[in-house]
Amino acid sequence: MAKDPKTDSTRAGGSTKLWGGRFSGATDPTVERFSASVHFDKALARYDIRGSIAHAQMLGKTELIPGDDVEALVSGLKAIEADIEAGTFPFDPALEDIHMNIESRLREQIGPVAGRLHTGRSRNDQVATDTALYLRETCWAAQMSLLSFRQTLVARASEHIDTILPGYTHLQRAQPVRLAHHWLAYAEMLERDSERFADLGRRIRRCPLGAGAIAGSTLPLDRHHTAKALGFEEPTRNSMDTVASRDLTLEFLSATAICMVNLSRIAEELVIWSSTEFNFVTLADAYSTGSSLMPQKKNPDVPELVRGKSGRAIGNLVSLLTTMKGLPLAYNRDMQEDKEPLFDSALTLRDSIDVLNGSISTLQVCEAAMAAAAQDPMLLATDLAEILVVENVPFREAHEVVGKMVGQCARDGVTLDSFSLDEMQAFHPAFSAPASELLNLERSFERRNLVGGTSREQVSRAVEIATQDLHTQAIELEAAGQQVEGTQ
Amino acid sequence: MAKDPKTDSTRAGGSTKLWGGRFSGATDPTVERFSASVHFDKALARYDIRGSIAHAQMLGKTELIPGDDVEALVSGLKAIEADIEAGTFPFDPALEDIHMNIESRLREQIGPVAGRLHTGRSRNDQVATDTALYLRETCWAAQMSLLSFRQTLVARASEHIDTILPGYTHLQRAQPVRLAHHWLAYAEMLERDSERFADLGRRIRRCPLGAGAIAGSTLPLDRHHTAKALGFEEPTRNSMDTVASRDLTLEFLSATAICMVNLSRIAEELVIWSSTEFNFVTLADAYSTGSSLMPQKKNPDVPELVRGKSGRAIGNLVSLLTTMKGLPLAYNRDMQEDKEPLFDSALTLRDSIDVLNGSISTLQVCEAAMAAAAQDPMLLATDLAEILVVENVPFREAHEVVGKMVGQCARDGVTLDSFSLDEMQAFHPAFSAPASELLNLERSFERRNLVGGTSREQVSRAVEIATQDLHTQAIELEAAGQQVEGTQ
Amino acid sequence: MAKDPKTDSTRAGGSTKLWGGRFSGATDPTVERFSASVHFDKALARYDIRGSIAHAQMLGKTELIPGDDVEALVSGLKAIEADIEAGTFPFDPALEDIHMNIESRLREQIGPVAGRLHTGRSRNDQVATDTALYLRETCWAAQMSLLSFRQTLVARASEHIDTILPGYTHLQRAQPVRLAHHWLAYAEMLERDSERFADLGRRIRRCPLGAGAIAGSTLPLDRHHTAKALGFEEPTRNSMDTVASRDLTLEFLSATAICMVNLSRIAEELVIWSSTEFNFVTLADAYSTGSSLMPQKKNPDVPELVRGKSGRAIGNLVSLLTTMKGLPLAYNRDMQEDKEPLFDSALTLRDSIDVLNGSISTLQVCEAAMAAAAQDPMLLATDLAEILVVENVPFREAHEVVGKMVGQCARDGVTLDSFSLDEMQAFHPAFSAPASELLNLERSFERRNLVGGTSREQVSRAVEIATQDLHTQAIELEAAGQQVEGTQ
Amino acid sequence: MAKDPKTDSTRAGGSTKLWGGRFSGATDPTVERFSASVHFDKALARYDIRGSIAHAQMLGKTELIPGDDVEALVSGLKAIEADIEAGTFPFDPALEDIHMNIESRLREQIGPVAGRLHTGRSRNDQVATDTALYLRETCWAAQMSLLSFRQTLVARASEHIDTILPGYTHLQRAQPVRLAHHWLAYAEMLERDSERFADLGRRIRRCPLGAGAIAGSTLPLDRHHTAKALGFEEPTRNSMDTVASRDLTLEFLSATAICMVNLSRIAEELVIWSSTEFNFVTLADAYSTGSSLMPQKKNPDVPELVRGKSGRAIGNLVSLLTTMKGLPLAYNRDMQEDKEPLFDSALTLRDSIDVLNGSISTLQVCEAAMAAAAQDPMLLATDLAEILVVENVPFREAHEVVGKMVGQCARDGVTLDSFSLDEMQAFHPAFSAPASELLNLERSFERRNLVGGTSREQVSRAVEIATQDLHTQAIELEAAGQQVEGTQ
């Protein structure tokens, strides 16, 4: 087959460029590699094709290109999509980016009519559209992953309503709590994370396509048509803002970084709880690894990696914030740097949620060790003070009285429950029983019967409410998913 | 007056501590300074007092303390608030934090009854409540500042519908735009910023008070009562999550960092536009400064500082993300480090918006310089290509044809509008007029008549819509503000 | 006294400006506050005065100003320095920065001759000089603080050569180590931190003074004279680089962030070791705090704060990296943002080192708890494998054999030392003794007799070497300090 | 060939694990992918093999394994290295990391003797050694790249001693400078960057090999032998520090981030200078790209990408700082996250330096545009003030006088050189000639004859010194390179 001379003449630097016309010198090879993006932006392939199909159909509807050409474009694009999904698409770094890889392949397959696809479109609005579609779907997927993890947590909570362990502040034993309460604390944190992705998803409601390179187009495009076809509410309102902004990506990276920090905290607890000294949980073999040197080791690698990868998520956020800082409007090439952090954070988030979800759903709780730790009478010191408060002693005075009792315990090497009634009254006359009677774990829980507190009643209700909420959210998310994916 | 021996005995390390009972050694003086927070957390004073009043009233309502004591507490707290507002309150770093400064002062004023205020409350839920109140109000204030700035931008847009300048990509002239369109691009960016603060404001809907140190309280508090009194929807749902989480603060720092990056971009443009070479705008003297050495200098310091302070906002975000990373539940002292970044980012944001608002509302536009730049015929090269598209030439081919015309201009030192009809047709036979006829700035604008585009009609409508939207939002925000501030 | 009309006429915006000549409008009050720096850059006061004295003397020597004026300037500056040190200097935010505060005060004290001080100098090279002096001294101080901490660690190591505890990887018990070895690991980390500050100190060897605002000066200054007077090797080599660069400050912020991360790791271990579950150490009361609610709590607040403040140090670094990113040469006002992160990181570093030093020098080691944990026979599993290696079994095979023994222990609930000779040989025929004989803690240590290893001999030698190194470095640093401080 | 049953039995989760012995459950597939590192740590292959060869030879020398086995190991490792370099090595993600890929392949090739290679070694000290070798070589390579760029800058400086342009502060024209002076400013910045890499290279002087997993080894290894063989001064001094620390990698990431920020500033200037408004330089076609939509565009993509990638370098630094924050000693799996930021920053740095080097060596300077801008008489305003200083007017008074002259120019729309002698004397009687005589660009330069200043003499000397310095450094670096690469 004879080469198309037109195509040839656009070669700058050994590869087909979209913009070779005005150039005479070839691109430096290091620059080609330095500026290429196809090795990462191929993650956008399906969104790019979805956007191109919508664009082609709009061009047909507005009669900017003939119906036959639309059909050729659409079927060609669908064939390419199939190749990509089958892993047989020949990505070529010399073609710079995913958009040119697809368009170039299209020309190979359907000939010069492929050149009509870019009518009224710039890579600037094209990539903004791809990214919006990617972000919208990824926000939804993050909510789905979080939903599944929250379901695990609530399910485990329902198993552990009567499993008691010390709650810690400063990693010091503070007050006894139910393990269910602890699992639900994680679930609360993750619900806010999920809300953040939902808020962002709602904000991605306007379609960039038709904004052109910076100033729209002189052609009579129908921006509402493509917006609707791609599942958006309406077109974006300002062409310069459309191609110049990356704040929605930044918001995704922020929400991910915050969520990863939350996950790192859960991970830290699993690591601490897996230590021989705490011995509160045993991770399943499927979520642990060993040592190449020390045969006895069973390491909590999965939570460690999750904890470590929070650094990556924060780094990705900083990377793009810094890149965008101080850039004038509108598009600048620096902005190509938005993709890798985005894809990396999205993948890191999904995997981190999934493996932590798996770790917690399969771990074995060592209830005996938790219970033993929770027996520490010191955990009830606050209760003693609050008993005095009920006897009308100002809290500050009550606190100090009990503080002195604790101090004496430390000096004498005894425990708080050893004080007799006489000894108690020597500390404060309002005490009316020996410590062993006043310090009762069961009663202590039952008294903490406030919303959000640790009594059996409150925790059971919290499990019920969470179960119900998750059920509702699952239905809503499922429905939203059909919309996100079914748009074309 | 004789010293209260009880108070004295609680002194550890030379100052009155809330927790001295069990301690025998004094605190190291460097540690006192290292761990003190009153020099920054005094920014929470009014929120702390508001929360304490609500708490005291609830203690009265639930009969945990007598009505007389409630009255004493409330009037004492109000007196302290007055002192703080008058600047006469004696902050004492030795008293660690703002909470203890207030409580200690209260004891001086109303005696031992002050000790009842901390009944059923820990510093952990207290500071979480203060922060929630602070954040909620600051989110509202950020929206107000952004509203005012957006009003300025839309007002200036309405002045500059017919001011033409080049739109730039890669800081190269790309296509002509209306200055109104440029101002509106900023307004669009800032609207999304405002939405982020609104979303966060809605998320701060649950009241921490009553979560105690970690596990609620054994006392029969009424958490719904304080929640309502402080303007929240309901109490938080899990005591451990309540005292352990800082993700709402992180979300504020994120939204601020993203907004500051947007501001840094506006600032960068003002700096570039103020250069002698561009000469597009002249900043008012009130928003410029001079040089101590060079008498001729008039420097755009205000936008430079805004641009520079984006680094500070990003640093504050990183600071807290890193601090929170890997912390086990529940409260850890590390979390005290949340305050300074929060206060600093809040202040930086407010001032940056205000001074940039002032800069743009007072700057003088050099319309002649903008117009001269916009006359560059190169700006209409895309139009030439799109003219060929209308003649049914595939866009890629059209792009290449015009690319060659541009290349020849560069080589011959002529401008694009110099080509005669013959010359044009030598490039492509579909051209039907000399370049000078085809390249018409006015017509070019009128053809860009898409939503979000640059035609006079579209831009005028965009100004109208934005004006209307801002009007509506101003009314809504005003109403929300009364709720945020009027809660007690 | 009549007001000097000249001074008055330089007022812009209500305050005396250095650059008012060409301005007619007043500065906006928010802008005044926004751009003021004296509230933080007063930390530079003594360096500013030192630099001004050197500059004045050079102006005298080169006869740019008369000797009498030099004397007036120098004695005026010294009087101001005394006021500042006494805390009686009236800092005025309206005077923008520390330089203007000092110069303005000088004028009040010695009259118009004060106006000669700025001859041949710009605020740009002035502030660069102040910062260089500050940085040089702070690098030295950081090395001094680290030296003291390392001395503590080595001293504690010499006490704990025979204190045995488990070494952990993945927070799982790995192999037994001497506590001395653990303290020395910290000392090694901190030695590299110290080296980084030393390297930076050496890099600050050229004096900025004389670089002017951007292009030097038309006056015949003697830059070598001021460089020498201020203790530098020579003047900087390029005036634009001199006023435009902040990389030395960035390097300080980096070295500090890395050091703070190292400290955060030591802090984390102290927190974990202070838990009831580990119970390896008890912090002194002077380095602990209590709870306002829970009377029994003794919290490791000091290490927690150090750990948390690593976030602040990282944030400060990010802040300035971001601020400097993308700034064209030479000076831009954004660069004023370098001061606060610098001062904050310097102070945070000093205090963090000091309080951690104090915590470790005063903590009580619970040797019994450490020893009990180190008795875990699992810690010697690697030894068992290495015993097989000595019998010519390939390590991978040996590792697997012992892995199976460990697996069987887990299943049967027995410990590794329970296997009889027969059982051992069933695992591998090369075993020649029952496990209880092969697993010997003492022998295990003695066999680890490699450089850097844990045998008594190696650890004792490491303590000796470290002691000797610190002694030498103390002498060198002392000498360097006299040079750093004694320059004038 | 029959399968080795021992190997098979170590399979956990479907792949051969180094540590399967004690495990019964299989690894979760997502976890396998989540924890795998071979897709990135294969960058360490050649260093891993180099380290393994040195280790095998030491094992032979100390008679821990027989000489024949050493030969088999070494020749097997060399064959693998050849495969890797030829691109024919079959990397298998299921084998977790590069170390296991190599060891597993070795077993396929030389049989069970491969199992002896890991004698006395853990992956912890192995990967620390690989990283040290990688870092040392990369520091050297960074210095080489910077040397080449500095040579370009100095070469261009020697061409542009008489090319005059305005020096800018705040992007406002400040004072005229020679373009050579501007190029040399960049060279100075980059020299400090180079010093940082040199300092770090020197710090990597101790060999990790032999530190084992945490506590050295019970086998009689010769750590000095491997240290020397790999080109280190000596073994590391503390086994725990050796496997637990990542500060040298952090230091590399810091030095890279700082250097990238410096490069971003050079890049920003190239972008600004390439604008039509400045028109100071024209980038070669080889270092520019076009637009897919706008045929006329020639964009400075290369400097834009360099500027943008500074974000990536800062993100990588933050990522690892955050990951390391708060990790207890010794090794934790989180630390695997050190590799990707390291490799990415190293590659980003190298490419950024190279393409910027290429951009500057090939760009065309538009001397006429620079000269025209430098003619602006305002640039000499400081000279006017300094002329008064020489006439004994205090500088502050002189500054104000000239400020008023500038103000009048602005009001009257005239230039500073238009004032007659009379007008001049009206401003200040000390003026002795009309402005046009006093304001002389040539004389202005000649008067700036200070070290680091802009006179022809000074700049010429600076070029000479820089040339000489670079010559010396090139020889030194060449020699150092032979040492870095020739070690085995």
C-alpha cells in the first residue's frame, strides 16, 4: 500500500504529529520520551472512545459531517475499544498520547474520514471530558468499595457487641469499650469519606466537550447534545475555565488522601493489635506474610502497606497542587502531570480499601486477651470520680481525689479496687462503699447510656441504624452506578 | 484572701494543672512551653464559651447541677467573653490551653462552683466542639468572601464585554477572547471553591459534646439538648470517632489549599499583565508597593504575596495530613497540632481573597494594549482551518494546510493576512477569498456562539446568569449566617 | 520639635514607607497587614544589626561616608540591639519589616545621618545576609542539640549493655538485641542528621551583602571587607543568584524534616514502650501529663508532640518548596514567605530534640519486662536455621525446616524449645541436640559477633567508639561556635 | 525433570514464597498484587546482582560455602545479568520482588546450590545494599548531568557578554544586566545543587551487607570484605539502624526536589521569554510542540513540562517523608514504598536537566528585543540616586528625590531622560547635568564593577572562573565515576 503523502509530511521528529505543519525541525528524542503520556493515559482509553462516539454523533446530528462518516467513525471506534479490552491494541509511544493513538489507528482502519473526528474539538476539551468521565466513575467506585468495607465493619460489630476491650487514648488504657463500638468508630470515619466522594461526584455535572482549545468553536456544535449523551446535566459555562481547571481532580486527590489517612489509622491499630504484647487479633494467613530470614515470623504486611501507602496518596496530592500553583490561564502543558497522580491514587485507594476490608473480615479476635486487658481496674477511675459528682462534689475536686488514690496505688503497688470503705472515706467522706463494689465493669457500661456511648443498648441501636443506613445507600449507589456506566 | 489549699495541691511543675492528682514530679519547663497551646488556641475562646454555656444549661436542665450554679456559671462565662473581646483577659501560658485559662479565671471570679462546669465533659469532646463551631463559621465566612470576590469579577465582566484580548495557552497567544469572558472564568473557578466550603459546612452537622474523653459519660447528660442549642442537627453517633477524628479539619485545609491554588493562578496573571511587556493592567497604588533601592519601581506585591501564600496553605494541609497519619484511636496528643494550620489557613484564605478582590476591583485595564495584542492575525489561524472544514475538508487536512501557511509566514516575515486569493488557493483550492477578508476579528467572535463561548451574545448571557446566581446565593448565605452566628 | 517635611512626604498609606516617592495613593489597610512581616522577621534583629554594622564600617573604610557618620551609625545600632535584647524596642507593624523598624528607630535616635546606612544596599541583599547569618548559626545550634542528645543515648547505652529485649520488625518480635544496641541505632541515625547540618553550614560560605537589589551597585563598595567581617570566606559570585535564591533555606528545612521524621520514630517507640502491654519504660513525671477527665492517666504527651510536630516540619518544607516553584529571577515578593517556615522549623527542631533528650535521659527502664519478652523462644528460630547451615544445609532448606517447626508449635500450642532430639531429627537429621540445648540466648548473642552486631564485645566496642567520636566532635563544634558567634 | 517436592511445599497462595514454612493458608490474590514490587524494583537488578556476587565471594572466602558453589553462583548470576541487560529475563510478579526473581531463576539454572546464596543474608540488608549502590551511582550521574548543563550555560554566557537585557524583580524591569550574567546566575544555582548530590554521595560510605534482618548474623561473615568489594569505606556500624533507616533516600529526594524547583524557575523564564510580548528567545523546533487545533501555535512544552514536574519531585519527597513518619524500628513493610518515588525522582531529574540543557543550548536569542527593553530609561533610576549619594546626599533622600521624578514622568507621560538640567536641579540642586547625560547605559554597567556585579570586566572574569571550575570538576567527576562503576 502506498503511503499517504499528506500523512508523511506531518512527520516531525520521526513520528506522526498532529501539529507538524508549521514546524521544520524534528523533535529531540529525549523530548519525545519526556513529553509522551500514552504509557499512563491509556487508562483513559474507554472514556476517550465514549467521548469520541458522542462527539461524532453530535457532528452528524448538526450536519457538520455526513451520516455515513458518523457510522464509519462510530463502528471504527467500537472496534478499537474491543481491541483495547482484548489487550491487542498496539500502543505506540511515538504517537504521544492516547488520543492520537486512537485517532491514528482509526485512520488505518477507516481511512481519511478519521480526520473528521477532530472537527470542532481540541485535545484540551477532549482530555477534560475524558477526565470528567473517569473521575465520575471513580468517585462512584470509591463509594462502592467503602460501602463494602463499612458493611464488613458493621457485620463484625454485630458479632462483637459483648466483646470488651480497653479504649485507648495516648495508647494508654483509658476506659472500657465494646469492640462493636470500636468497629463502628471506623465505620463513621469511612462514611464521611464516602460523603466526600459523593459530593465530588455531584460536582462533576457539566460537560467540557465543545470548549475547544480555549474559546469554543466557530462551528455550530450542539454542546447540550453531547452533554446529555454522556450523562451530564449541561455543558460547562465558560470555555477558558473548562480547559484551564484541574480543581476537580485536586478534590479527588484530597478526598483520597484524607481517606487513606483514615485507613492508615485503622492499619496502625491492626499492627499494634497483632503484636505479641497486645495479642488482640490474629490476621488470616491470606493477609500476612513471612520473613526470608526468620522462620517464625508472621508479619502484618497488609496493614503496613496500607499505612505506608497513605504517604503515596499525600504525595500525589502535593504533586498536583504544586504543579497547578501559579499557572496562568488557560491550558499549559504542565497540566499533563495531572494524570499519573490521579490514576495512582485511584488504584491505591481501591486496593487499600479492599485488602483492609479482607483483613478485617477474616481476622480472628482474641477475646480473652481483650477481656483480660479490660479488667484493669484503672479503667474505671473516671467512674469513681463521677460517683462523687452524683454526691454533689464538684468534678474538679472529685478528679483530684481519685488522682490521689491512683497515685497511692502506684506507690504501694496495689490496684484501685483494693481500697476498703474506710480507706475510701479517708480520701473523701462522700464515698459510701468499698472500691470493689463501686468498680463494676458491667455497671460502668450500663451507665454510659448516652447516644454515641458504650452501653449495650446504645451500641446495639447503633449497629441497627448503621445496618439500615448501609442498606439504603447500597440501593442508591447501585442505581447511580447504572447511570454512570450506562451513559453513551 | 487565703489560698485554697486544694487548688494549690494540684500544682504540678509550678502551674495549676487539671490532672495533678496522681503526679509527684514537676513538669519540665521546656516541656511546659513545648506543650502549651494557649498562644494559638485562644482563637477558640468565643466558641469555647459558647459551648460551655450550652453545656452548663444542659447540666441544669438535667439537674446534674443546681439552677443557681448554672446562673453563676453562665454569667461568669459571659463576663469572661466580654473581657476577651475587650482585650483585657490575662492569658497565661502556664495554664496550658484556652480551656484551662477560661476555667481558671472562672474560679477566680465565681469560686469553687466553677469546678462543676467540667461535669460530664472532657477536654477531648470540648475541643472537638469548639473546633466544629469554628469550622462551621469559617466555612460560612469563606463563602461570604468568595461571594464578594465573585461579585467584583462579574461586575468587572459587565464593564468589559467589548474589551478584546488574546486568550493564551502555554502563555502563547491562542485565540481572541473578551475580557469579560476571562473574568468569568475566574468566577467559575471560585464558584466551585465556594461549593466545597458549603459541602463541608453541611457535613458539620453533628455535635461532639457529650462524647467525653473516649466513651461518653456515666452521667445522664442530654446530648440532644446541647446539640440543638449549638445549632447542630443531632449529637455525633460514636464517642470514639468523635474525639479521634480530624478529617473535617483536613477537609477544610484541602478546600483552602485548592482555593489558594486557584487564587495563585489569578495572581500570576495579574503579575504577568502588570509587566511592561504585557502592560494589560495597572494596579492601584493601594495594592502596590515600591522598592527601597530602585525609585522607579511599582511592584505587584499583593498578587505576589497571594501567589506565594498558596505554598503556606499547601504546607498547612500536608502538616496535618502527616500528623494524623498512622495514629491509633482515639485521642493522641499529636492532634493538638491541628489548630495552628487551621487558624493560619483560615486567616490566609480570608486575607488573600480580600486583597485580590480589592486589587481587581481597583485595577485599571489598558484596553489599547489588549486590543493591539488581539490584532495579531495569527490568533485567527484556527478560524481559517474551520473555514476549510465548512468546505468539507477533513479537519486534520485543514489544520495542516494552515500550519504550512503559518510556517511560510515565519520564514518570510509576513503576517497571515497578507496572502492573496491566489496564494491562498495554492495552499488549498477550497479557499475562496484573500486572507484579509477571511480573517475578521468581529466575525470570528460572532461565530463562536456556543454556550460557554466568546460571542457577544453568549458572554452577555453568561454575565446575566452569573449576576442572577450571585444574587440568589447572597440571600441564602445571609440567612445561613444568621443561623451560624445566632446559635446559643 | 518640628517634623522633618521630607520624612512626612514619604508617607504612603499612613505610615513611613521607604519607597513612597513615586506613589500618590495610600496603601490599603488590609494590604498593610497582609504584607507586613515584622511580627515574625524580628527574629532576624540581631543578625540585621550585625550586618548593618559591618556595612557601615565598610562604607567608612571605602570613604563612601565620613568616619563620624560611621561612629554614629554603629553606636546607634548597638543601642538598638540593647533595646531589643532588653525587650524594650517598640516594634511597629506599620513599618512593614524589621529592617525598616531598625532604620526608622535609628533616625529617631541619630537623625538624618541614619539615611546613609542604606547606601549601596538594598533590602534584597540585606535580608539575604541576615538569613545567611541566621542559618549558619542555626545549623551550628542544631548540631549542638543533636550532640547533647547523642551523648545521652550513648550514656544510656553504656548503662544497658546487658539489658536484653526483643528487636522488632513489623512490630513483631524478631531477634533479641541489647538495649544498648537499640540506643546506639538512634545515635547513628542522628549522626547523619548532624552531618547534614554540618554540610549546609559549610555551604553558607559566601556573603550576599553588596549584591544590591539585583545588579550590585554603582558605588565602589568593598564586598570582601564585609564578607570577612561577618565571618564568610568571600562574597557571593553573582548578584542575581544572590537575591533570587532560597535553596539554602530549603536545604535547612529538608534536613530538619528528615531529622524530625527520625525523631518521630524514636517518639513512636517511646509511646509503644510506655503502653501497659509493653511496659518497657516509664517516663518521668516531668515528661508526662495527665487527663482532665480520667484521674488514672499518665500520658506520654512529650513523645506524642514530637511525633506530631514532624508534620509541621514537613509542612514547612512543602510550603517553601511550593512558594519558590516557578518564580522567575530575581527577587519576587513571594519570597518573603521563606521566614515563618524557617523560624518555626528551627524552633520546633531545637525543642523536639531537647524534650526527647530529656525524656530518654530521665526515663526508667523496666528491665524485667524487657527480659521476659526476650525469653520468647521464637526469637531464636533463625539461630536454629543457621545451625543447620553450619551443618551444610542450604539456607533456604534450613529456613523451611524451621518454618515447619514453628507451624507445628502454633498448631500444638507449644513453644519451640519443647522439641526433643528425636522430634528435631524428624524435622531434619542434621540436628544433633534437643531444641532446649540449641536455643540459648547467651550463646545466640555471642555468636552475633560481627561489626555492627549484637554480641557483648561488639556492642561494648560500639559504645566506646561512639563515646570517643562524640568527644572529638564536641571539641570541634565548640571551636566552630566561637567562630559563628564571634564574628563582627 | 521431576519437581522438587520441597520447593513445591513452600508454595503459599499459588506462588513460590521464601517464607511459606509456617503458613497454611494461601495469600489473597489482591494482596499478592498489592504487595508485589517487581514491576518497579527491577530497576535494582544490576545492583542486586553486584551485591550478590560480592556476598557469594565473601561466603567462599570465609569458607561458609565451598569454592565450587561460589563459582556456580557467580557464573549463574552473571548469566542472569546478561539476560536482564538483553531484555530476555522473564520477570514474574508472582515472585514478589526482584530479589526472589533472581534467586528463583538462579535455582532453575544451577539447582539447589542457589539456596546457599541467602546464607547470612536477609532481604532487609540485601535491599539496603542495593539501594545504597543505586543511590551512590545516581548521585554521581546527577552531578554529571548538572555539569553538562552548567557547561552549556557558561558557554552561552561567553557568547552573551555584550547582550543586554533588563534584569527583573517582581517581573518588573529593575536594572539592566548582561545576558551572560543571567546565564551565570543559573549556573551558580545549579552548582549548589551539584554540591548537595556530592555531599550525599560521600555520606553513602558504609555497606549494609551483613546487618541481617535486624541483628546481624550468627555466622562468621566478613563484613569488611564485602564492603571493600563494593567500593564502600567500611561496614555500617549498627545492624538495626542499617535495616531501619531511609534517610539517605530522603536526602536524595530532597536534593532532587530543591534542584527541580531551581529548574522550574529557569523553565518559567523560558516560558515568559518565549511569549510574543517578551519575544526574548525562540526555542528550537526540536524543543517545542504545536497544537492539535490551532495551526499557528509553537508552544514551549519542554520548559512547561520541566516546571510541572517539579510538583512530581516534591510529591515524591512528601510521599516518603510521610511514609517513614512514626515507624518504630526496625524494618516495617511500609518501607517498601521507598522505591517508586526514588526511581521516579531520579529519572525525572535526569530527563529534566537534559531537556532543559538541550533547550538552552539550541535556543535563539533575540538580542534586538532584549536591547530594546533595556533601553527603558527607568532602569537607570537607581543610578540617578547613587549619583546624588556621591554628591553626599543621604541615600534615603536621594531615593525620594528620584521617586518624585519618576512620579512626574508617569503623570506627564514622559521618560526619565527628558529632564533638562534646570528641571533636574529643581528636584535637587546637587544634580550637575541634564538627565540624558547622566543616564548612560554603558557607564551604568561599567560602574557596577564589584565582584558578582554586571560590569564587562566582572562578568568576563566570572565566565573565566566558571569555565576553569567546570574543567576541574569534570576531571574529578570522571575519576569518581570510574570508582563508582568499576567496583565489583
